[in-house]
Amino acid sequence: MATSRSEASEKPPFRRVLVANRGEIAVRVIRALRELGVESVAVYSEPDRAALHVRQADHAYPIGPAASAESYLRADKIIAVAKASGAEAIHPGYGFLSERADFPRACKEAGIVFIGPSPEAIAAMGDKVEARRLVKKAGVPVVPGSEEALASDTEVEKLARDIGFPVMLKAAGGGGGKGMRLVSQAEDLKSALRAARSEAKSAFGDDRVYVEKAIIRPRHIEVQVFGDAHGNVIHLYERECSIQRRHQKVIEESPSRAIDQKTREEMGRVAVQAARAVQYQGAGTIEFLVDQDRRFYFLEMNTRIQVEHAITEAVTGVDLVKTQIEVAAGRPLRLRQEDVVQRGWAIECRIYAEDPENNFLPAPGRIEVLRVPSGIGIRDDSGVYEGFEVSTFYDPMISKLIAWGSTREEATQRMLRALHEYVVVGPVTNIAFHRWALEQPDFRSGNIDTGFIGRLWKPGVMGDAGADLPVIGAALATLARTVGKNGSGPASDAPTSRWRQVARREALRG
Ligand code: MV4
């Protein structure tokens, strides 16, 4: 990777940093801190006292009971720990306090650096109508729609008629699909409005809505941006996150098959303009919808590091978390735009403790056996270990599995190989679901959009692939060992390799 300055001889950007998060992202940040020679301070809730982020940090402090509202969301407690521990800065990770404008304000008052954007940038982008207005003024294409949040129903009706159906009603107070309603015809507008307003009211305490032209079967493509304290803003190209379920991303990739080089450069340029509109500092993401004619429209900006940042790291070679920490310390970006190049292809599968056959219901529980894939081109970012209890209190993500290859095909084959190696005994997981998804002809040909799972998936569709042979084998072997140890007989050395299990199955079939 081309760097304008070397990092080897530099002194650490901070002496000690608090990580206000848990799970894989806390581990990810602690790793970056150690590489930079910065001490890490973990915080943890009661059930997390033996979590991986606590084990890996240099210091660790308890902050309360399991419920996030009483621990990881308690800005006051976390700032008190930062002060008591001598941390100079706080990294918020994603989720929890990462996009609350009042948190960086409170950090500033306490004399602590917030590793992220200004409270003004967070607030401006958090208000979806304000964000639309700001970026549109900066020359960024937005979906045709209202300039303001609409308080009266008659205004909404008039605007919807002007735009033309289908339209999308959206909550002004927040994103993520809450309070969103697709309206196909004028007759449905009144009841959709009522539903959207009441959902927005309960989710965001704000029942204002706005209207946009609905984009049918869009693709979700987002651009990674980075700003520093010296007015430099660059982008690190795109990620495609079209494979989602109920607004939860499931599989992401970079680059995207949906755009050509000219569109890619244009989206990057425009994303930088959007970030500049709020004098953005730190890592951010500009989300776009791309329609079937490959036109792109600004959707919203995420003012945090994202779960899927690692696929951008894989194709650009840039450590995004390290860069966050450096720019928060006031250092200029090491990279110029022309230094950023995409090489090869990366895919991420989010491995969850959930049951695809049972409406993807979270499946918490103790991880009895864990075999994590590795080898060429594979990265597994995880916050769990064998013996760890996946709790009901938090997101049931077990890990993010990332495969890099020189082409999309190689990355896909590598991911399938890694999924084949992955063994989790204990909680049910979505590993077999990922194998199924990657084997779909529409995935192979790059024909994906936000309706991919809804269109192709239903319970039972995985058939035999859903029966996870290595998992069954490992579970049997574990059971046999346990019986051997605790019972009267000798410890069993029951086979656990895949081919033996398959061979047995074949034999059973006769
Ligand atoms: C849209 C749209 C179609 N047209 N806006 C969903 C979450 C929220 N952040 C924006 N979303 C959408 N906005 C217009 N004008 C379709 C979606 C949408 C979607 C977007 C990205 C990824 C997955 C999605 C799934 C369903 C709907």
C-alpha cells in the first residue's frame, strides 16, 4: 500500500483509550490500539465479565448489569470510567453510543477525545430530512421527494400525487426502515400515513414523515468516506449490501457488480461532497440506492465505523480503525485519494446464532465446540470462544467471516470452503444458510437486490444442505468424549472429520 508517511518511527497517537463497546468490534478496536502502542481500557456488563474484549484489553472496568440501558448505553458511567482509568479518548464502536450527538458533547465537557465525528455532523445526518437537504445543496443526487418533513396529511397527499405512485413514506426522525411504508396507489395513502406516523412516534418520539419516489427492487451500495481535522476528505470506494433481511445486512461484498468504473468514480466523488457538507471527520458511510437503470440516489449517512468495514480493508489494504484513531488525535490522513486502489474481491458473511428454519429466531446458548476457519484469504472477526455463552441481552452475532480472492469467483469459492470448515456446536447458526445463499445462481451471476432473500428463501428450501454434517459429527464426538470422561469407560476417540461422517451416512443409506 502506498503511504505518504511511515508509521514505524512515530509515537502513539494516545497513551490510553477506552473502548465503549463489546463483542467483535471491541476486540477489533483493542487490536488496532495495541498495534499503535496505545493501552486499551475495556468496559463490561455483568454477563460479559469473561468476554473476549475484557480478556484482551490492558484494563477492564465493570459498568453495570446485563441490560444495555444500564451498562453500555450509560454515557455517565463510561465517562466516569474513562476519567478514573486515565483514558484520553473513547472509541464508541458501532451501535450503543456511537451515533448519539450528546455523547461526543459529554466527552468534550469531560476533556476526553471522542473518536468519531462532531456532534453537529451526527445530529445533521441523524435527521433524515436535514441530511437530504444538506447533501442535495452540495450537489448530491437524492431520490425525488419532499424538501421538508410534512406535518399535515393534505400536504403529503398533494406531494405524493406530484411525485407519482409508487411512493415511500419515511420517518424524519430516524432511519433503518422504521416508520417506512410503500404506497402503490392514492387510495392506500391515508391508512399508510396513519401507520407510518404511529410507528415513527413510538420508535423516535417524532411523528413527522416525508415522501420519496419509491425505487423498485433497489440495490444498496454504500461508499466508505474518511475525513481528518485538516479538511482532507477521501473515499475508499463501495460496498454492496443488497442481501438483507428485515433491514439487517446478511452478506456484503466489495466491489459491487452493479456499477461500472465511471459510476464508481462518480459515486466516490459525490460521497466526498456529502461528507464535506458537514465537515466530516473520521470514518463515515454514504448509503445509496441504485435503481434498475443504474442511477444512484443518496439514502442516508452512517456516522460511525460499520460492521462491514473489513471488506473495504481487504480490498484497499487500509486499516480503517487505526486510521480513525490517528485522525482523532489530529493527525492528517496518510492517504491521498490517488493512493486508494481496489484490489480483488471481498465477501463478508455475518455468522449469527439464529435459526433460519424458525423465522431466524435468535438462538442464544453456550458454545460447546468452536472450530474457526482460517487459511489463505480468510479473516474471522469474532468476540466469542469455546465455552462462551451467547446471551439473550445482545445482538446474537458470533462472528464476521470475510473471504478475499483475486476475483469474485475466487472469493466465493473461498467463502464456501471456510463455511465448510466452520463448526459451532451449541447454538443453532446460519452457517448452512450462507452456503445456500452463495450457491444460488442469482448470487453467482451477481443478480442481487434487496429482495433476494424474500424472493428465494423459505423454510425447508435448503433441503439436505441444512443438515450440518460436521456440526452433527462434532456434537456426537463431544458427547462421546464427555460420556467417556465422566462415565466408566475410556475416553472415546470418535472421528470428527467430515469425510468420515459422510462415509457413515452413505453406509447408513446402504
Ligand atoms: C427506499 C426504498 C425504495 N425507495 N427509499 C430501507 C431502510 C432505509 N434506510 C431505506 N430503505 C429503503 N428506502 C425509496 N425511495 C427501499 C428501501 C429498502 C431497502 C434499502 C436498502 C436495503 C434494503 C432495503 C430493504 C427494503 C427497502
